[in-house]
Amino acid sequence: MSLNQKLGKCGVYCGQCRSFNSEVSQIASKFQKWVLQDFSWLKEAEQSFDYDNFIKGLDWFKEANCLGCRAVQESWCDVKKCEKIQNEEIDNCLLCEEFSKCPFTDYQRNRYSYLFEHIDFIKREGFDKFLEEEERKAEEGIRIQDIRDY
């Protein structure tokens, strides 16, 4: 998968997301296997623990993979409502001069304020360097869940 395919239309680098990179699914699968092998006795022995519901929850997390907005249409995503995105005038919001005041990026600006730093980086270093830097961060273990605002 190309680095650009890991970048959401909104400018968030999905390659740093535990759901996008299947980290959550893999860990849930491994953990469920351990629980079923080593802790099945909890089902009968521990009344304060809902073993069956816990396993059901792990099943949910095993399927919690995000394909990213380039692969699916999310009804809640305002960015996809933007004419520039729809008409493919721009590939993502970081390349748009209107990002800081665009009504379609309110969610991203409030939740991922670091995107302003990314815009500055792109202006200084270029888009390809930006993608390389974000992938480097992902490889080092930087995750959206650690750096977002909320």
C-alpha cells in the first residue's frame, strides 16, 4: 500500500491508527486465544465476571479493522461532502488553503490540532517528505490515539 493511501482525505495519517493497521484485531485475537486456553475456568468459578460477554467483546475487537476513508464511504464524514474532495481537485485537506476555516474540517481541527503543524511541514519540506515523516513516526510506534486532542 502506498503511503498516500494511508493518508485520509481529511489529512490524518491512518497508518498511525491501531485499527487501520490491524493492531487492535491482532492483539484481541491473541488475547482471546490466551483467555480461552488459560482462563476458561473463570466461566464457572467467578460469578462477578461475565466470561461469555467478555469473549463476545473480544470477538467484536477482532473484527474492528478500519479500511480508511479511501476504501469506504462514511456517512458521518463531513470532509467527503466537500466539492474539492468530491471533484478530486485536491487529494486531501492538508493541500487546501481553506483548511483553517473550512466548515467541513471542524471535526479534524478540534480533534487533531497537530494537522496545522503538518500543513506547515508540507509547505517547508514538500508533500512526499511529509508522507515519509509520518510513516517513520508510525514505524516508531507513534499512534493517533496518543497524539489526538480530547
